[in-house]
Amino acid sequence: MIQDVKYLITIEASSWTAEVPSSVSGLQGSCIVIPCSFNYPEPEKKPSKFTGIWFKGTHDTIYHPDSSNIIKDYRGRTELVGDLRQKNCSLRIDHLHRSDKGPFHFRVEIKDENKTAITVLLSLLISGSPDPPSLSVREEVKLGVELSASCSVSHSCPSDSPLLTWSHSGTPSVQSQQLTNGQWKVTSSLTFTPSITDHNQSLVCTAEHRGVKPVKMSKTLNVRCKCTTPVICTYEYMDERWPNGIGKMQ
């Protein structure tokens, strides 16, 4: 996914502004949250009601408080997740389609004031397949010494983040982090103690996004024996690959 996106500020009047990314990346079948904020001159009387409207192109309404005004293709798929009273106009789009590429515009109306439009232009970059996760682990590890590995992936849907799973048993922990430009990152950390049988085996992290084929990343573990003195350590273990069923590791 593209993450290095500059912000675009479009000003309709000198004191009315809105700010959104020029583009936001998302995954087909998932959701996306478009970050949006706006500002306006404070009136003498505190506004009693705001109405936020999003358009695709110049005329097609994709979000409106009255759902009957929304075009059929977006009805039930959009939600204003920002609080207009806090000058937050962020929009969520569910079940992304390839056709959801924009451009999109935002308009805000304030009751008892002249209707004022703030026009912002942005595009969505919709990908058909996710990027593989990023896997971090020491590939050369010591036998019997606790090891930590981490796996992370970026996404655009905080309410339905990817599921990260491991090929190895251990103690996992998961945390989520909000990035910029409508992106989030979920990270799974796994703690385990390597054994003889882990030598030359792959540690695999799998990321499962809704509606698409899982993607994986793996690294091969090189397990070394833990020696406190400069002597050769030999361990015997059962292995079908050896004629007598016993293998040795130094």
C-alpha cells in the first residue's frame, strides 16, 4: 500500500478550509476511513446543527444524513465517523470496490448560516491483493533461550483489522497503531523457547484480510546449542531421516 501521501488543502473562502490526504490506499473487500478535518470562521451564535455531505465526482451523493439522498451503489456502505461539531468530517466506506476510486468532494452546511461548501478533492487507491507482512526475528538463535519475534502489516480498516497467526506455538500479544494518511498497523509479537526440532525450520507469520487470500512471510531458524565453555556440545534426538532413527546436532 502507498503510504507516502502529501496532504492537500483546498480553500474556497479565505477563512473556510478543509484538509484531507490527496489519496488514501485501501484493499478491495475491506473498508477505508478517509481522514478529514475542516475549519470555518466562528459565528457570534454557536451553530445548532451541521450537515456533512460527501460526493463522488460533482453530483453523486455517497453520504448524506438522509440515506434516501445517497446513490444506490453507496447506500449502506458509508458512514460519517467524524464529529462535525469537533470539525471532523472523516468518512468510512465499507466493502471497497475497484470502482471506488473517486474523486470525492466534501460539503458542510451550517443551520442558520449561509450554506457554505468546502470542496476537497481526493482519490482512493484500491488494491486487489494485500502486501505480505513484515517479519522480524533473529535467524540464529540459542537452544533453550527465550526468543521474541514480531510480525506487522498495514491496513485501512480499524474496525476489521487483519488477523495475524503463527506457525509456532508460544505466547502471542497483539497491538494496533494509527499511522498517517488513513493507515493503521497491527503487530503480533510471539515469545517462545526454541528446541532442537526448530533447527532449519521455517517460522511463518500469516496475515488474513477479509475477502482475500492470506499472505505469508517466513524465516528459517538456525538453532545453536547454548555452551558456556568452548567445547563441542552434542545432543541426540529422534529423527526419521537418520538410518537408526537418532540424529545428532553440534
